[in-house]
Amino acid sequence: MATNLTSKKILIIEDNASMRETIIHILGSLGARFLITAETGANAMTAMKIDKFDIVLCDYNLLGEKTGQQVLDDARHLKLLPVSAIFIMVTGENRMELVLSAIDNKPDDYLIKPISKDQLSSRIERCVARKNYLASIENEIDSGNFYQALYHCKQLLQSDNNMRLHLLKVQADLSIKIGDFKAAEKIYEDILYERELPWARLGLGIVAFYLGDYDQAIQTFKDLIVQYPAMMEAYDWLVTAHESQGNDDHALSLLNLAVALSPMSLSRQKKLALLANKTDNLAIAEKAYSAAIKLGKNSVRKSPADYAGLAKVYLKYNAPDEALRIVNQLNFQFQNDPEAKLSSALLETEIHTTKGNKFLAQKAYEKAFILNQQFSNKLSRELRLNMAKAFYINGNKNACDEILNDLIKTNIDDKSFIKDIVKLCDTIIGENHAIMLIKEVRKEFSEINNYGVNLFNKGNIKGALEVFENVISQRPDNKAAILNMLRIMIHELKISGPDPEKIIKAQFYINKAIEIDMPHNQISRLQTELNTLQ
Amino acid sequence: MLPIDFSALLASSIHDIKNSLGALRALLAQLENIYPDPKPTELKHLNFEANRMNNNLMQLLVLYKIDLSQFSPTIDEHRAGDILEDVVAQQSTLLSLSNIELITQCDNELLCYCDNTLIGNALCTLVNNAQRYCQTKVMLSAVQEDDYIVFSIEDDGDGYPENLISSDYKQLPIIDLASGNTGLGLFFTDTIAKLHAQGEKRGFITTDNDSQFGGARFRLYLP
């Protein structure tokens, strides 16, 4: 076996001492010199923060607080693993039972205990070869350069037959990412013509969803679930499709099913909790929030919002004492987190009001007021919206409008959040209040945009760029500003000749444009122009 | 007395036994570390038998789930060579203590659409059997034959007994207590082969005594 691990940094996460010895022994005989071991998930996280590992071997059933899957989820969440790193999950179980639980992040490979030297070495060798082969694509994806990744993908497909199907899958995924749905559709159809493969069928459903053919998409996802009852992605997409059709009840019952199949998925529990809360299915919301809190407890993804959500459910149940108990837990779990502090102060205000304790309610409100002044720029927008509501209810209309204005300005391009703002204003302040604020903000921005375009038309490129840079710094997701910015930058590059720094900057804005779902035909034209300038 | 639902009872017993077996294997691994090299061959044998039991139990569970329509294979494109390599790696323990030669033959570029875990597991059990009945060698190979990928296991033993020669494996398992061979491995492989379909074509298996080494030959056809 050709595997030589001399130059590789390897982390072994295993709680069983003798198993650890066995693995160290095997790796040693394959030449490994840089070996770090961790007995618990927490120690593993620390190790990965200190060193960048090439290979991680992780036991699935770790004793203590974190499972192997949580180690992987957290490591990916915190970006502790380089793109080139290999993560192998070692399990005592059969792989099939684990695949279900591994939803948020999949390891590069699974190994079933007991491990032999030959097995370990051939798996590592295979993973390394696969990573190396795909490196050019993965690196571009990691930097958000989807057009370049697509280019490398096509190159590999042309050069040989190695991993053809996987490359086609990546090519279709990337085509969806840049919004070229027709290209993705063609790839999936070609594959399905050769052979019925579930992921290609799913892809076709996703394409139908993006092209607005919701009936077709929903039917495809439904068929897949009947045929492959454990295909979690099909559930997730069906939920999304129902949600986008405004059919929250359908979405909720499906998501509930999916959670029953994969109770260990934190992100799915969180999503279920939010949806159940929104549709006033309090029993489901209570269960899902509790599960999310339990799953998140030892994870970097634990969040004050889950505690706040559960406390709110208890308030809706008219059980203020239960709510208060959760708020105390929230305070205990997040001692120095401004978001948690403000969140609990707001909840306390509501709880004490419910209990008729005006004095305590007033005290809690004052606490929230001060925290808001101290940390306003560090708080999540959802919490700030709650704060605006509290201001309004307590008669501080100016402070309320100040927050609303700011939230509208920074989120004007996020339709669903703007909808939340409008909904809140409609229920507590009155119709039209939010609409007026939004109109003003839109007018102000359109005037600035016009001003920038005018400067450009008069030949003042530098001035125009400054204007748009300023707009984007305030509204990072504004399509018109990004599009204008890109057009001017490319125009400037054409006149003044290639400049690597400016090209990188333009690429950054193109990636940004993809991220905010700008239409494919607009971006691809700009990308092509930029490519000819390099 | 209430009627006993034997299949459910067996399935839950298998789960229990599998857990115990897991604990047993962990203990074995600990025991192995106590002994200095060279380790006693009994240990390897113990490991091997525990592994075999685990494979059998896993096959029973899969068959149980198929019977309840709770199981669907995860079919994707895999390199046939990788599947063979996995089988060899898993068999390496046994190989190192017997003097049997396991030869593999496969075009490196040969691709195969299958559930690689299932197929690997099935081939492992059958190679395992072949090793018990052969004289000196077993050959594991994969080739393309028309619209099928064919995995073959050939040995130089006495060949299959009459009752295990190809016909219809839906009749299996034929329980032959005298030889200790129940044909479970063949039955399992045949069942999962049929789950692999492409258009009108389905997977199947054949058994005969036409091995190029004069013994038994098993073939698995996947569309």
C-alpha cells in the first residue's frame, strides 16, 4: 500500500483507551509522525483550534457531552477544517443506521470497527486521491468563485472519465448556485435518461422549484419520499416548497415527520420550532424548542433564541412561571452575551406584566432600555425588532421609529424580513406605518443611485464608484447598487487596462451578486466580460 | 396464550445480540493490546468469527427490513475495484493466518451502479465461505458483460453441493444442518441483487462448479 502519512497532521478522537492505542499503532506503521489524540469532543475542538489537521479520525459514539457528529458539525461551522482535510467517522454500528443522523454535515468516509491496517490505509489513500483530484473545484467553491469552479469542473469532465458522475453532480449543483437552472435541468435529464438515480431526480425537482413550477416540484419530492423513505433532502425540499406556497400546515406536518426520522438534527429541530410557533402549534413548538436546547447545549450552535422561543411558548400557554424558569436557564447558559441579556430582559418585562407585577415589569423594561443603548449594533435584527415593539408598548414612540428606520434601511432588500416588520407594525402600531417608512427609504436610495449614475455618465468614474461603494456599505444586498458598481468597474478596467487588484474586487462583487440570487443572464454576461480582461 | 410474532421477536433479539457482540468485539480489541507481538492466532480467529457473526446479523436485519418494505438501497456509481479492495481489506485478518491466497482481478476503470456497502458485505460473506471450502486459493473478480457488471468468486475446492447449484434462490435457504451451511449468504445476495434494477433488467446470481481452478464459482450480475 502506497499510503505514507509521514507529512500528515492527524487527529484521533476516541474515548476508548485501547482503541486509541490500536489506531495509533496502525497509523504509526503507516509512517504517521504527527499524531494528536483527544478523548472528548471538547478536547477535539480545542485541538482543531490550535492545529490545522490533514486527517481527522473520529469515533461516532463518544462518551461525554458531544457525539462524533456534533464534533463534525461544530468543526465545519467554525471552519476549523481546511478544504483539503479528510474527516473519517469511525463507528461500531453499521453505516446505514448512521447516514440518517448525519444530515447537516457528511464525513468524507465511514469506517466500521474493528479497523484493520489494510482497511484504514486504503480508505485514507482513496480519500486523499479524491480530494486531490477535486481540489481545483473545491478551492474555488470555498472562496465563493462559482464560475471558476464550474470552469474547472468542465475541464475535468473533458479530460478523462474519472468520477464522471460525481463531477456532473457538482456541475449541476454549481449551475443551480449561479442561477443557470436550464443548464442544471439538462444535466439531470441526461443522467436520468441513462439511469434512475435519486439525487438526479431530486435535482430535477429543485430545478422545477426554482423555475416556479411548484406543482411539478412538489410531485417530484413526494414521489421520492414514497420511493426512498429515508431521503431527508426530499423532505426538506418538500417543506420549502409548501412554505413558499404559503401552505404552512402542510409544511409543518411534513417537517414534523422529518424530525421524527432524524431527531438528532439541530437545524431541523430549530426550523420545526419556528414554524410551529408561527402557526401556533404550541405542543409541537414546545417539544422542538426543548429538543433544540438539549441538542445545542454542548454545541457552538447553541442559541439564546431557542430559550427565548420556548419561554414565549409558555407565555402563550399562559404559564408565566414556566416561562420565568426558562429565562433563568437562559441567563445561566449565556452569562456574558448581550443578545441573551436583552432577550431575557424583554421576556421578563412580558412575564411580569402577565403576572400583574408592574414594578418588576418596569424594572425589567428599564434594564432592556439600557442594554439596547449599550449594544444596539451587536444585536440580531430579530431581537431589535422585538425591542422596537417593547419601546412602542411602553410609550417610547421615537425610539421605536428609530430602530424601525434603521432595520428597514439595512434590510430593505430582504423581502421576508421586511414582511415581518410590516406585520409587526400592522398589529401594534397600525396599517401604513411601515409602508410609509419603507417608501421613504426606497426614495432616498433611488435618488442616491441616480446621482451615482449621473456622475458616471458625466465621466466622473471615481466619484460614481465612491457613491456606490457607500450605498453597498449600508445595504450590502442591494441588487441595483451592486449591478451599477460592477458595470462601472468593468468599464474602468476596459479603459485603463488589467489591474489584478481591481479584478479581484470585481470578482468579489460578482460572487456577492450570485449570493443574493441576481438573475443568471445578468451575472454571466459580466463574468464573461471580466474574464476577457484578465 | 397470545400468538408470538416470531419475525418481530427475532428482529429485536438480533438487535440485542448485535449490541452484545459489539461489546464483545471491543473487549477483544482490549485483550489484543495486552498481548505482545506476535499475537496468538486464537485472537485473530476470535476476531474473525465475531466479524462473521456480525455480518450475518446485519444481513438478517436488512432482510427483515426488506420484508417490511422499510428498506431501499442507496445506489450510486462506484468503482468496482474499490469494492473489491474493501473486501480484501476486511478479509486481511483471516488471510494472514491461513495460507490461502486471495487473488483479485478487475479493470481499474470499471464502474458499477450499486449500494456499495450492501454489495461489499455480501461479497465478504461469500469470499469468507469460499475460504473455508477451498484448498489454496480464491479469486475475486469483476468484469463487464453486456449490460451487466459481473462479480465472480472462484475457488479450487470440491465445489458446491448439489442443493446449492443455481436454480431459483427464492426457494432458499435450504437448511442443511449436516454440512452446517444454511445458504443464508446466497439468499441475502440474491435478495439484494434483485433490488438493483435498471429499466427492465434486475440483478441476479448464479452458482456452478465451473471455476477455472476446478472448484465452486459464484457470480453476481448487476445491471
